Amino acid sequence: MTTTDGHTHRNHPTGLAALARRWPVAVGLLAAAALALSGPASAADLAMVIVIAASCYVAAAAFARPWMAWVWAAVGSVLVVASRLLAISPVLVNGVAGVALLVLGVVRGAARPALARQTAGFVGYGLLALVALALPPAPGLFLAALTLIGHGAWDLWHLRRHRDQVSPSLAEACVALDAPAGVAVLVLAFLV
């Protein structure tokens, strides 16, 4: 739309239309609230979120399909339920599934730079999650919360750069999940 001053201005949605475009933020904030309010969080709870979040990006890169990150978020959640029913660590199960995604990506010939970056993120965040699990409860929770906040920065980088086949809607939802959940867990841990 061109105005009388000669400048072009884009029509920005307002009201419900603007709110509807921010649905990923709502999804992320609801997940963060559920995590923070579900009772005292543990390093294992946060480690599970970290590993699922990192493996979602690996799935997108391995399949070269942005929507696979959303599919993997659902698969990772199903793996949590199944592993708890079988009394196996959800972090371990999702970690092994993430490694399987990496192998699948290599076999499929996925774009090397994208898969390499996502592998680095998966390994880096996964190792921090494992260290958090090995620490005593309070320092482990602290490290896991900081790692989750750090993954929020990784999400923001992906959201801004639109790289590595990562769905912008998933990156936006994860920004709204990771950083607020990490901060909330830290605040609640120090208040209790």
C-alpha cells in the first residue's frame, strides 16, 4: 500500500489475526508453564527437554524437511511416555533416537553443513544434559536450567537465520519454551 507521502507501508495484522500468527509462542509458553508448574523440576526433567529439543533440529536436517522437527517433537514425547512405562530413562531413549537420526541423515546424504551443525548442537547440549544428570541434585538442576536457557539462544539463532531446514515456527515455539522454563525453574529452585 502506498500512502500520500510516497512511502510504501505493509499492512500488519492486528487483533486476532496478529495473535493467530503467534501460535508457536503460545505453544512454547504453555509447555514452559506446564514444566515449571508440574511440581519441583529435576535435572532429569530438564535434560529430557534439552535432548528432545536438540533432536528435533537433527530430524529436520536429517530429512531436509522443516516440518520433521514438529513430527520429532511428537515422536520424542511418545518416546518419553513409552520409556517411563518400561522404566527406562527418557533421556537415554531420546538420546539413542537422536543418534539414530544422525545415522539416518548420513545414510540419506543430508546436507552436510546443516547436519554437521545440528550434530554439534545435539552433542554439545546432550553432553551438558548428561553432566547435569551426573551432578548432585542442586548443581545438576542449575546446570540443566542454564543449558535449557542456552538452547533458547540456539533456537533464537535458528529463528533469525532460517538455517538448516529448521521450521521457523518450531524455533519460535522453542524460544518461548526453553528460556522461560529455564528461568522459571531457577527462580522456583531458589525460592523453595
